[in-house]
Amino acid sequence: MNKISSTFLILMFFFSFVSCKQSPPDQDEETSLPVRTVIVQEQPVIFPVHTSGKLASKTESKLSFKTGGIIQKIYVDEGQSVEKGQLLAALNLSEVKSKARQAELALQKAQRDFTRAGNLYRDSVATLEQFQDVRTALEVARTNADIAKFNLEYSEIRSPSQGKILKRVAEENEIVGAGYPVFLFASTESAWVVRVNLTDKDIVNVQLGDSASVSFDAYPGRTFACHVSETGNAADPYTGTYEVELHVDELPESLVSGFITRVDIYPAKNMKKMIIIPVEALIDGQGMAGNCYVIRDGKPVKQTIEIYTFTDNGIIVSSGLVDGDEVIVEGGEYIRDDITIERDI
């Protein structure tokens, strides 16, 4: 067998295979064709907002010392879980204790002066003005002693609740100022939230309580329900976007603050009533337009439709069909002018 004959046989086999694949189902002598149809109806469709976000604890705070000084000891590391009231860090207390002692001694002297001035005033030796001045000095000394005691108490950092140390921004023997952050702390007693940034086009449709879902790379193939708990009213001056906070309703076994998430928000305001047809109903198409068969007066009519989008539930149609149309979903590719259809709804 020469090369030309071999090629001819291969082509004949290919065309006969295509012909067999596309041949219509068995038809009777009256050339009737069984088809399956559905009655299409308008259905509520919500178009989700797709974005990404970052997981965080609802309560994240920066922990610092009330007074400045030299850090004597840091007792925890980044990522460590801590209990409520646990000691996290402490300052060198030499200077703070000295000031507290100084304030206590000043209070003792003021108390002695007040007692002496009271005796002299009762003996008419001291004037009322002198007695009042001494009494005021006693109150000032008492207040200074309270401040010194308070500063001494807050010269250490304790965990405000059960949680986790997200970041440590200072080290032992460093000098820190009053209020300078030493730890970034996340409470595990509060809820977990996902923070996302939306454009002005999307933020106008998002409302409190709208449902959403999130997924994590750490948990492939799983999604977790959440809802919109806060919406931003002012744009970020750098990005021009609006921050939205999602409360995570169901939690996986373990979470770490900072997880990057994929987010789908389902705004109730984005709901529209549209017609959805099965994918099998589409017999041909180009771009976002296509054709399907619709039963009109008992006969199949080819109908052009505009496609809005494709979903897992079928094709969302923006125009070309109306509520109540009977659409052929099986057998449409075999319809010819000389064929009578038999509907099976």
C-alpha cells in the first residue's frame, strides 16, 4: 500500500467517525425527533465582589511602658501564646523606685508640716492662710506619691488578655520612651476578622450584614462563611480604597494573624432577577452572543441571546429570552426544517 492510499484511508476513517458522532438519534418514518425542554424563569442572582484580604484578630494592640527607661528583661518571643496577666517585659526599676521613694518621703514631710501647722493655728500662732497653704502642700505631695506609685506599677508590661505576641519591636537593654511600642499583641479571646479594601464602585453596593466567604491557602479546597461587620466611610489617602471588615463566622482548627485570604462578598443590593439556562441549551455562539432553540407555537425557533456571564449553575442571559419561554436543552443540534419534534419536559 503506497503513501497516498494510506493517507486516503486515514481521512476516510476520520470523516466517517465525525459523521457517526454527529448523526441524529434514531428517527421514525415521520422524521420525528425527541427533545428535552425546560421552562425558564427569572431567578434572583447575586453578583459577588471578588477581592483579597488579610486575616487579623478583632483586637490587636500595641503594648508599651507607661514611663521610659532601660528594658531590663523581655520574657516572651514572637508567636508565643500568653495568658491574661502574664508578665511580658520589665524596665530597670532603679530610677523609677528612687522617684517613688522620693515622692513618699515628700509626703511624709508634708504630713508632719500639716500636723505642726494645725497645732500652731489652734494656738493662734499661725494664720489661717499659712494653715491652708500647708494643707494644699500635703494634697500635692499625696498626689505626687500616687503618680510615682502608678508609674512604678506600669514599669512592666502584662498581657491584657489571653492572646499571642505577633511582633516584638524592642530588645533587652534598649532605652525606650514612654508609650513606645514594645509588642504587637493580638487577643485570642475576641473574634477573627478579615480586612479587605474595596473600590468606590464596589463599596456603594456593600452593606452591613452582607454574606461572604473566605478561603485560605493553608486550607485548600475549603471555604469559610463570614459577613460584613464594618464598612469604611472614608477613602485611604494613599490607595483611594475603602476598608471593609468581615467577621469570620466559622473558624478552621488553627489560624495565624496575617493569613492572606481570597474573599467573595455577596451584596444584597447587587441582586437582580435574570434568566438562567443550562449550558447544554446553547447550540453555538461567538463572544458573548449565542443561539438556542425556543418552542414557539409548537415549533422550534432559533433564538439569538446575549450572554451576561457563565456560572456553575448555567448561563445567565441578559436578553433574548423572557420568563416562561420553553427552551430545548437536549436534541437541538439535530433539528432540521423537515423534522417534527417530540417534547419531553
